[in-house]
Amino acid sequence: MREGYWITLSGRAEAVKEHCDAMQNPDFARNIGLPESVFEIIKEISNDYQGPRRQRILRLVMDAGFIRLRGHGEWVAIEFTAPTEAALRACRKLLDQVCGPFTLLRFGNLQTGDTIEFFYKEFDERMKQHDL
């Protein structure tokens, strides 16, 4: 898997080529539910694609309740600033669709600095145990 997605805390996932470019598109941002106040800020920030302006855009969007996901082949990076359990629940539907049992999931909470990793099969077991 190499696709990218923005995921809402309610579990809605939308595929993207580039995370910042997608949220700076007014139609995409409105459709996925980005608050207008956040869009008004990020639309004025030019995406430098690897630098601090990109990081600022991503952080503002995540602080508005969105989760960033990007596949890297055999592993998936998932970043967010929401509470970790809320992010795990929000990602479940998409991960159920796109992951195999040994896809490595790396969840990074940028608010707390905590990172947790497990294979999809462990994630699925955890979600079933906690009825999430």
C-alpha cells in the first residue's frame, strides 16, 4: 500500500495524492468537513513539500480533528493529535480494507509524542477485545 488518506474522527476516509494539496483545495476541504476557519488559514500557506510550511499545514489540519495516513509498502504511517484510542477507532474501517495481517502500523500521536506499532493482525485483535 502506498496511498495516502485523510481520515475524520468519525471514520470517513478520503484518498489523496498529497495531503496538504488536498486540504488546500476548497472543494475537497469543504467535502470532508474541514472547518472554514482552518481552511482560511491554510489556504494562505504555500506548501514547501518537505519543510516547515508543510508541517504547519498538516498540524493545523490534524488539530482540527483529522488523521493523516500514508502507506509505505509494507508499513503504514498514521499521524494525529487526537487522543490515541479515538484515532485507532477512526482508522479501523479503512485499515480493515487495505491491510494484510502483517502490514506494520505505526501510530504517532504528535500531541503527546507517543508512538505505538503493531501488525494489523494485532491491531484487529485489540479492536475486537475492546469492542471498538
